[in-house]
Amino acid sequence: MALKEKDRDVLKTMIDEEISKIPGLVRNLRLPEFSNIFQIKDESEYVYGYTHGSIIGKFETYYFVAHGGKKPNSGEIDEIAKTIFKKTSEIRDTIIKAIGQ
């Protein structure tokens, strides 16, 4: 079973919200108190993984389970993944731009 249109819209909104947070995330990671603790070797990959995980966590846990009362089924999980992967180039472009600043 695929996502309902309302769920698709919420997912797309969450993806866009997380993309908009990338510049702030990069700035925070570069603060001495964070950079010394995390010791990140590949800033770009860390930010991508963090963003991807944040989207999945928020959508599947906070939205899907809290509002739908259930975990997504395999068809819904596939659609969630495909929707996020369609935005991968935008996520990566935003990361590259934020890291370059």
C-alpha cells in the first residue's frame, strides 16, 4: 500500500524543512564545543546522514506513528525512501553550498 496523498504532502514538507536547516547544522558543527566532541572527518557525509536520518525519524515516528497510530508497512516504507532519494541531489547541493560558506 502506498502513502496517502496527505502523508506524501507532509513528507515532502518535512524534507524541505530539513533541507532548510542544513546551513545552521553546518554552522553548529563548526563551533569549537561541537567540533572537538564529534571529531567529524567528512562533514558532508555526516550532514547528509544526519539530515536523512532526521527526515525518516520525524516522519515515521513523530508523524506516521503518532498521527496514524501504526508503523508504516513495507510499501509505505519503499515510497518514503524513494521520495527522500528523489531529493538527494537537492540535499547534497545544499550541503555543498553550506560547507563552502
